[in-house]
Amino acid sequence: MRKSNWTLYLVADDLGRGPGWIARETDLETVIQVLLTGQYSNPARVVANNTVEGWSEDVSHDVACELRRRCDLQLRDVPSWIQGFVQCHEVHVVKQQPTLRLV
């Protein structure tokens, strides 16, 4: 996962009311904290986006692994509200994920 001061993280969160998704942008540490505290209703994916450098990348696997790591360090189970997200994304390892070029 690439990091930069200009990278924003978008969380696709299914709000459960009507059609569609909402994406909230913030920094990586905030994304992890709000996921751990249950502030997203049904997170589906996390995408890193850097318009200055011109790239976008799905980082759901990295975020899921970090969530699991932090819970393990605290000797606690992954909270129920993110279990589905973690289980879905921590097992999907892609050797070389294509990067979307922003135009």
C-alpha cells in the first residue's frame, strides 16, 4: 500500500436506506479508528486515492489485515460490525493489483 501526504481514503459504506453507497474520505488512521468504533454501518471497500500523483488503489485487504492485527494485539475479537468486512478482504490476496491512472 502506497502512502503519501496527499492520499485520501474513501470508504464505500452501504447505509441500508434506499439504493446506493456513500463514500467518506479521510486519512488512513481515521478510517481504521472509525471502523473499530462502529461508525460505519456496513463497510464494503476502502480505496486510496491520490490525485496529485495520479493513482487510485483498492486497499481493503491491507485495512482488513490491520484491523485484525490491532484486535489481536489488544487480545480481543474483531468487533461484530466489521467481521464481515475483515473476513471478506483479509483472505483475498492479489499478487499485483492494477493501479487506476487518473486523468
